[in-house]
Amino acid sequence: MEKGISRSGRAGYPAAFRVGPASRPALLHSAREFLKYAAIRAGLEAVAHTHAQALFPALGGRGVIFTLHHVRPVEAPRFAPNAHLSVTPDFLAQAIVAARECGLVPVHLHDLPALLSDPADKRKFAAFTLDDGYRNNATFAAPVFHKFDVPYTIFLTAGFVERTRTIWWETAAALVDKNMGLTFDFGDGPEKVATTTAAQKRAAFARLAAFVGTVDEDEAVERIDRASRAAGIEPAAIVDELVMDEADLRALGEDPLAHFGAHTLTHVNLRRVGSERLREEVEASARAVERYVGRPPRSFAYPYGQPWSLGEREVRAVAEAGFPLAVTTQPGVLRQASLERPTALPRVSLNGRFQAKRHVKALVSGLLFKRTLARPAPRYPRN
């Protein structure tokens, strides 16, 4: 694997994450972000007002698998590049109600293959999944799922649980937020990066995200960690604050509605690692989950989950590891054809920037996934 930065900017991640040289004005980056989210909102609102669920029921397929990350009360930080990964407990409740009003039956994720393969069962389903194992999943999400008697699956990254891997997007956000400027080596030696204004902070975070995608990911995470420690921020403490440990998981494992899936050892882009590490990331993560909760996982989630992070090799490796089901973050509804590739199922993200019940119904309708313009653009990290 290449250790140096790709000068062409073509390696690693899609154009949405390749922000460009430091000389690009932060204002331009802010304008692009504004236009992107405005387009997504317009698409959601347009579909919501067409009542597509009733007009075009076939577009909704057999239901959806929802993706969540953080579930916690509203926070108003001055800088929140990861806001799309966080929804409120109230919105989660609205999403459950919206899914049921659209005729979807909440089920365990791992039950979907059997349900979809039953020719006598014409129901549509909803499965709720949460990535990374955040503490707020137990504190705030689990009570909502219990209130509505809804099963849920939490995907665990062993390195986060065992505090051997840091969460680079959380570390980078803290580094940029708490400094009026920072020094970072993007490959041409130490460089001063302005982080005074909100626009500069957003641009700096985007450069760090692009950096993760253009060098060896282990090296990138370590460099971000070193820069953070130099600025008085301890990356391991961030993980400890945010992610459940083994004791927490054992306790939550008593919940009959909860199931735990595997999410690799280090949350690395699997498409950029060698075959031996790919196998270890998948198989050892399954053993880790079984060690935490006392039962083997029946599902797997690909880190980032987009085409630039998984391909046929990765899908095959997950199937060969014995997982009957795996999920991506590629947007789409479930269809009968989904059973042809059960280790590459699509999911629908419940995005923290669009927390309205009507937006959930727009997503469930399936109409957004028929129109490229309306399809939500990738937002790093899509884990």
C-alpha cells in the first residue's frame, strides 16, 4: 500500500472529499457545503410533498434498513462537522412512527433474509442499525426502541471497544474546534492551517478527511493523534467518553431487543488493505463481538460502506467468513433481488441535518434513490 500522499488527489476517496490545496479559499468550501445540503433538502422536501409512498408504492420495495450513529439530545457546538452522524431521541421516535405509518414492520436485521425469501409474506420491513457502539446508544436509543418494542443492531469496532484505536473524525473535529490555528504535515512538511473562522474550520476538517483517504490509513490516524496530543487533546480519552466498553456491552447484551454485529477491528477502509489484513479485520472482529456479548454476530457492517471502501473482494471475504448478511451505506430500499447479494445490502441513513418525520417518509418511499440528483451526497465519514 502506498504510504505517501497521492499528488493527483485521485487515490482513496471520491471527489466530494478531495478538497484541494491549502490555497483554496475557505469561503469556497463553505459555499459548496451550503449548496450540497440545500440540494439534499430540496430533494427531500420535493418527494415529501408528492406523497410518493401512496402514489408509487412499488418504489419502496420491501422496506429499508436504517443507519444511525449517535442518538443524543440536541447539542449546539460552534463547530460540528459530524452533525450528520447524530440524531435526537425524539427524532428516532418519529422515524419509528413514520416507518410504521408507511406500513413497515420493525424486525431484527438478521431475520430479513428468511422474511424476504418467504413467498407467502408480502409485508414490508424496517430494520434499525447503529454503527460504532456509542454509549448514547444504550443511554438514549435503547429506551426509545423499548418504548416502541423495536429490535435493533449495534455494530462494534473492536479497536474502539478495547481502546486500541482512536476515532479519527472525532479527534479531527476536536483538534480543529479547539484551536485558532494548527500545524500539520500533509506530506510536504509542517504546514500552518488557519482555523479561526467557521469557514476555515470546515475547510481544515475536510483537508484532514481527505488526508485519511490519500495515505496509509493507520499512518493518517497516528498523525492526527500526534497533532492532537501536541495541542493538548487526548484522542484515547475521546474514545473512552464516547464508546461503550466490554462491561457496558455485557449489560446491554441482556436486552432481548439488542443484537450486536461486527464492524472490523480498526474501522479501516477495507478496499485499501491487503488480503491477509482484510481477512483478519473481518474474522477477528466476529470473535471479538462473541467475546463481548457471549454470542456470535449474525451480521457485519463495512466501515464507510461506499463503493470506494468495498468491492467484490470485500463482499466475498465477508461471505466466506460465515456472515449470512452484511450492510453497506449505499442508499437504497430492500427488494426481492437483494437476496442475490445478502452480504452487500443497502441502507438508508437517518441524517442529523434532516430530522423531520416527513423526511423519513420521503426516504422510505424509495423515490429518492431513482433520481441521481436527489440522492444524498456522500458525507465523510459514512461509517
